[in-house]
Amino acid sequence: MSNTKQLPLDALHKELGGRMVPFAGYDMPVQYAAGVMAEHLHCRAHAGLFDVSHMGQVRLVPKGGAEATALAFEALMPAAVLGLPEGRQRYGLFTNDTGGILDDLMFANRGHDLFVVVNAACKTADLALMQAGLSDTTEVIAITDRCLLALQGPEAEAALARLVPQVADMRFMDVIEADHPEFGSLWISRSGYTGEDGFEMSVSDAGAEGFARALLAMEEVLPIGLGARDSLRLEAGLCLYGHDIDETTSPVEAGLAWSIQKARRAGGDRAGGFPGADRILSELANGAARARVALRPEGRAPMREGTVLLAQGAEVGQVTSGGFGPSVGAPVAMGYVPAPLADPGTELAGRVRGKDLPVTITTFPFHPHSFKR
Amino acid sequence: MRFTEEHEWLRVDGDLIVVGITEHAATQLGDIVFVELPEIETQVAKDDEVVVIESVKAASDILAPVDGEIVEVNEALSDNPALVNDDPLGEGWFFKVKVDDLSVVDEYMTEDEYQELIG
């Protein structure tokens, strides 16, 4: 027997024809009957429902003032927490002492708490990190009785607004708490990881099946598996933790310096004071030695993770994520190369099954974002 | 038509054997986005990796089911790899191989035996 865990909506995934595979310790649907390509294109044209309940949901509830919690949280990551307005969400990175990335996460200021969503594979370590760093000031509460669903795509707003009308007034990275008579409390953010407009929705285990079925009953909504989730986020140029970012990549190398607000940078009110600040602040000032770049292989052969990148026959880097982009209609990839080779237009080679095939550095994203800002 | 445990089919066409993958395999692989075919006139041995199929999700190798010489490949797959999904037993064929003795195909499963395998 496998030792993977089942999602609360496991039976629904199987009923929908989900092909289940082990992922981050859970049995997860990699695709449904429609298949990866159709699911991907449907999400870009209409709306797709994703079950991301494997991810970690955590509440940070201040024991005293909210400022003490915000400052303790800031000691774990370079993002600014203090100053994040109530009702807003931000992307952050837990860093280590050498400036590498321990995980990427979302955190939302809901007034009475900070609601945090972390990656499934990192959630045990993240929880320990937050407990060690915040327990003096904050109750760190792991949420184990709620599902997390994402509804993504240009028709996501129209679909969700039938059940929760107030989502139509939200803009990108807004968060609300809504009470639904049938599905209970819904914690909704206008965000996602596909490059499309959409929502991420925390719902009680008890309310999740009814909520998912209500959305799936709508004409514009199809269930989307991990396969299309990966191709969508790849086309959007977004990083997959453990692949495109990890304990050895810094936020600056990864092109995620935008997630470090001015207050935490040199000259800011709360400059530094996060793990790895020496390296990260130095790279912000002087540039990093390497950079994460967008790669467009010539022809149709995908360059997948681990593909060696070469310049004039010498190995200069590797692909960290790559595959076929259904909306682009061609292979797309990302990886790291030395900074002098990172300019768009630079022509490199990728070694695919012993053959060196041309690949050109381009710009992110491969498919334009359509967030409702 | 005969079938391998690796979900390939073999069909005798004149003095050649045509090779492709089964509908079951095509469905399992999902949407195929790239097929790397062997060079014509390549000598292959049974179980050599001769074709690489890339789906949206992953790359898979197709093994040569027999010893022989590749004499023709399905060039249409270069521009339209989805033929493998659309018509795996027909337009989605991969290559034709010249063998010493066409009776090698008899080592492989009949359709009934294959259906039982995937049943």
C-alpha cells in the first residue's frame, strides 16, 4: 500500500475521471477525462477549478499587538509584512542564512490574523519555522480542516460571483471572508498561479464538496489537474518551488526581487534583518552572478528539467522547468545562466538526448498575465 | 496486426513491418506534442530506443520490437504529432522496418491477447 494521503475531495476527483498520481505526499489528479491540453486551453479561455488542498494553510493570530506579529514574521523573510493593508495579500519568500529560498508563500492581512498559504512539500518545515520565530508574539495555528480550491480563467469572476456576488468588487491580491448559507465560511483571495485572473478559496472540509460541485455545474467551469496546472504556471513564468527555486537560489537570482519591498532594502525603514540579508542586499545592489531566464527552444522538442544549457559548446547552466506550452503552441522552459548570458535574444544550445539544439533567451511571461489590477 | 507488452503494434505491409503504438498507449500518454523519429537506413536491434514521444507531461521511449533496418518514417508526425492521438493505429504510425524474416511478428500477441493484457 502506498503511504500517500487522500484529499478530502478524493472521491469527487475519481468520479470526475481524475487520474490519480502521488504528489507531495498526496494522491492528486494529474488530469481528468479532457486531458492536459484541453484542460489548459479551457482554463485560458473560460474557467478551471483546481484542488490545491495539499498546500499548507496557517493562521498567525497575534497574542498582543499585530505589529509584534508582523515584525516577527518579517524576521523570517525579506517581504514587508508591516504596512500590508487589511484585506490585502502579498507574495513572500522564507530565506535561509545563505540567502537561499526555503519556500515561497502567500500571506494575507485579515485584521484579526495573517492567513498564510505555503507549499505542500515544505509545510512541516514551514510550520516549525513559524512556530520557532513567532510563538512569543503569536499563536501559530495549522489549519487541517479546510480545503483550498482555485478557480482560474477569464470567466472565473462570472462563475464565482453567482455564489458570492461580492467577489466582483475584488481586485488582484484582495482578500475577503464571506459567509455562504450552504458552504459556510469562505476565505477568498483574488490570486492564483496560472497567469489568469481568478480566485483562491479556502472552504471547510464539510462545505468543500458542495462548493466544488456548485462551481463544476456551471458551463464555463472544468476541473483541471496537476498536468495543466504545471503548464499554465510555466507559461506564466512562475516558479515551482523545489525546481526553479530552492535552498541554493537567491531571490535576486530567481528574478523575485520585486517581492522585497523598499522598507526591507538598503535605506529602508526596516532594512535587512531577515535570514541571508548580507547576500540578498548585496545582490540587490550589485547584481547576482546568475539569473533565471525564459527559454524558447527552436522547433518542437521540449527541453525539460535537467537539460544542460551550453554556450559555444561549454556548459553554462540547466533548465529547471520545461515542457510544451499549449497556449504558446511551442516548447517553453526556464533555467539559470550566468548573468552575462542572460540578455533576451542570447542564443544558447540545450542538450536533448545527446543533440545540441538551439534555444533563445526571451522574456517572461510566455503567455501574458491577465490579472485584474 | 500484432501487439507487444510495451503497447506497440506491428503490421506486415508487403516485405516490411509497420510499427506504431496502441490506442491504449496513446490515451495513457496524453496529448503528444513531439515525436523524434529515427534516421532512415538506421540498423536497429530489438529493444533499442528508436522513437521518443513527448507528451505535455513527459518524454517516453519506444523500443524497436524487432531487429532490422529502418526504411521509412512517418514524416507527417513532425508537423502534426497529434496524429498519434487522433489515429494511433492508422495515420499515427512511426516507422517501417525491413527484417530478415517477417515471421518474427508471430512472437507477439494477437489482438485478443492484447485486449486481455490491458483489460
